[in-house]
Amino acid sequence: MNTSPAASHATPSIPGPSASSAATGSGSFRHPGAGFLASELPCPPGARPVPGHEFFVLTKPGRTLKKYVFIQDDPFLLPKVLDKYLREFGDSTAGINIQPNNQGKRTLVQTAMDLLKMYGPWYFQWKLRNYLFKKLQGKIFNGILGSTKHCYTVAAVAKKYNVPVDYTEDVNSPDFRSMLKSRGVEFIVSISGTMLYKKDLRMQTPFGIVNCHGALLPKYRGLMPSFWTLANDEKWGGSSVHFVDRKLDNGPIVVQEKYRIHSHDTLEDIMSRSKDLAAEAIINCVRLVEAGDPPLMDNPEDQQTHFHMPTKADVDRFKQAGHRFF
């Protein structure tokens, strides 16, 4: 159990080019999560490859990158997160891909049934009622009336900032990747995305893909980090923005923010706090990346903990320990 505060911002620990070459004798060191090396690809102007990793970073003084956002179609907390991001970077964001709520290869119905079994009928019906109500608000106010004064969906937030919205069954498909190339996308931000980002997509995105994970990595990799953070009686939770490679929640960390957990906090409290912090962490990450030579903190596999979707037995233990969903 991690009960000590984590650093608010990552501190540099990924070696520079000369350090890497000295360590390996040839500069060919490859991080275990790297499916390829940026050093094997053409280097963009004003950039350098990060030794052992798949992406380039700008050298100082940096510049504005052409960005793209992957985000889940969630009406609860993500419209606010996206609004904060686009308020800062809407004019340099080429588009937004809205991804379905189902996890992995599960259909939306299968995901809903899994959540019903896990949460039980009381919390599930409360979530479902709130979900349907927010969807209805979005349909009426953002859809029929066309208002973006209050955005109930991530699509409405995109409309507010005049950012195109794209839908696809697979962001790794040749057609979707071709669209990203045609828009000059250099850097991708994933906010609670539900798809895996495969090698070809990562290879064509020179400055990498960053993902926001709701935990203090390397702890709590995997699914439902807010649930497991609370279930394990942690005193601190957090959000980590890290580069994506071929392994889950594995790449180097750019920004890590923490929040305190109190004994009276519910799962809804933890998720809300995590998303609030995520918005600030994502903004800080993009600023650092665009400023050039961003700080990179290691995300060591030998210190990781990895968690799956909670079972009913896990939920029973969660409740027996005095924790509540809402």
C-alpha cells in the first residue's frame, strides 16, 4: 500500500542521447515497452529521439504541435475535462475521436451487465438513471436547441470550440490513420480512451501519444484504478500522464499529480477528484512537451501493481471495509 505523497511533477530520469550511447556502447538501448525506436525513424526538425523509446521530443525553445484528442463518450466528468483542455489548446487541436464506453472487446450491453454484476442493482440503477438523464439533457439542450452554454456531452464541448469530431470503430484502421496524416497530427492526447493504440498508429505520431491514467503509476496499472485505490485504503490517489508504448500504462511519465483521500470519501468522490486533477495534469503535460525537452520520469515495471475489473467478491470486501460507492 502506498501511503506517501508522490511528486507533483515528474523529475527527469530518462537519459539524454550521450548518456544512453555511453551506457550501451552503440546507442541501441531499447526500453522493454518499446515496439520500435524513434532513432530508427526520420527526425522532425527541431527535435531529438528519446533514447530507448518510440517518440521524439522537441528541443528548446519548442513550438506548438498539431494535436488530436481521443476521449471516451462519458457524460459525467469528461465534458468538464475536455472543456478545460480545449480552452487552452482548441486552436491547435485538429480533431477529437469520441470512443465508446464499452471496455475492450465487450459490447456496450456486455459492459453494462458486467457493471450490474459488480456494483449490484442499487448503485447500478443510480448510475444508469444519471447517465440517461445527462444524455437526455445533451439531446435537448446541445442537440435540438443547439446550445453550448452548458455542455452535457464531449461532442458539445468540441462544437463549442469549433473542433471537428470523428467517429470510427478502430483508430488503428488505415483510413483513420490516413485522416490523421492529412490533418498533420503530430501529438495525440488520450483522455480515458477505451481502445488500444497499435504500432502503426504510434509510428506515424512523431511526438507520441500520451495517456492520462487515474492513479499514481507505476502502482494501479490496469482497470478501475479509483476503485482499487479506495479499496486498498490508500491515503493518496492521483493522476499520471504518461507516454504510450506497446505495454499497458507503461511508458515514461511526464506529469503526476496527487490528492489526499479521506475516510469519508466515496468512489464517486474519488473519481470526481481524479478527473479534476487529470484536467490540470493534461494541460501541464502539453505545455511541458511543447516547451521542449520535457521532464520524463521512469515508470518501472518492477514496481508496478496491476488490477483487473473487480469481481463481486472484491466489491463485497470493499463494502465490508466500510467503503461506499456514493
